[in-house]
Amino acid sequence: MFSIFKKKRKIPEYKGVSIADTEFTVVDTELTGLSEMKDTIIAIGCIKMKGKSIKIGEIFYRTIKPESFVKKDSILVHEITPTELEVCPEISPILREYLSFVKNSVIVGHCVSIDIAFLKKAIREYLKQLYEPVAIDTFCIYSWLIQKGLLPESFLKNNSLKDVALSLGIEPKQLHDALSDAFITAQVFQKLVTLLGNIKIYTLQEIMDIGNPNISGYMGVNKNQTFQF
């Protein structure tokens, strides 16, 4: 339905496409840190969705031999040690697998612009390809619903995936594992799509307008507050 390699996308191509008929891939990455210049991806986790239905059997999870130094803080967050990562595959074949898995789907993530920035950089550097995915940010949708009075104003303090999930009645059983975080984000997206449906928002174009990761939907929140590597 959609080509992940298109650089320019015309709005009319999404007009009339329903959320229910759209293939989504929820994506999460684990990183050595948040510096796009110095840090790299050490894990990628994905889970497929059709509309708001989570496809439990369609998952992708790979750990990656790091291309940069794994900081102590990163180890404390992910509990993946440098010794464990050293025996993992290098990134190039994993990126090819990733592109095959997400092909023709819309990417969804929590503060997804950070994940995409690292994926774009790695795909450009190691595969010599451009990666310009269609993407939706659950945090932008969450913020929009608060601004519209459809979620409590007190939820403005919730920035992390854990806090957002808890506020929506989702119990995050495990965090800072790329696949677990992708599954929690998928559940968050389910809830948000239901809330949008309550106000008659049913199309892909509408949810893209609300959840565009390039819009100023972060309300000045520092990325370290919303995204833990």
C-alpha cells in the first residue's frame, strides 16, 4: 500500500483510507545513548498491527553488535551487557531484515522521531539507502487528546512510555526491552485509536495529521524525559 522509500508523499494518497484497513508496525529501538553523532542502535523490536488489532504472532526482535561504546548508564537501563552484545550479529543484515519486515506499513512509536533518526542514519551509512517512512507518534496523539480536553489535564505530567501506559490503564510488565516496549506502545496505540473513534476520527490522514512526529507536539519536553535509551 505504501512505499517506505518514497521521499515525497502527496496528501491525497491517504484520503479515504481507514485506520481499520491500515497495516501498522510498532517500532522501538534500544540505543547506546541519545547522541545521533556518537551513539548507535543495539536492539530493534517491532510488532505488527492491522488497525487497532495487535498481531501477536508477527514480531521482529534483534540485538546488535554495537558500533559505539556501550555506556554504563545504557547497561543499567537495558540490562544488556557488552559481553552479550559482542556475540550478536553486526547491524547491516539486521537492517535488511528490518526493512523487509516493515515494508509497506505505517510506522508507529512513542517519541518515534528519535527511533527513526537512528534508523535513517544507520540505513544510510550501512546500506547506502534512504529511509523515509510514513510515521505516527503515539505521544503526539496523547498530547493532542489532552489539549482537546479528551484526556485529563493532569496527564500533562506524563512523558515516559511507562507513565503514559499507566494513565491509560495499561500495566507495563517489562520496560527497556525493545520488543516489550513495542508491545506496550501497541497497547497505547490501541487505546488512543479507540478514543479517536469516539470523536469520529477514523481515517489514516486524520490520525497522521494529529500524530505527525514532525509537528510541535512535545510541548517543550526534553527528549531525555520522554525517551530512555
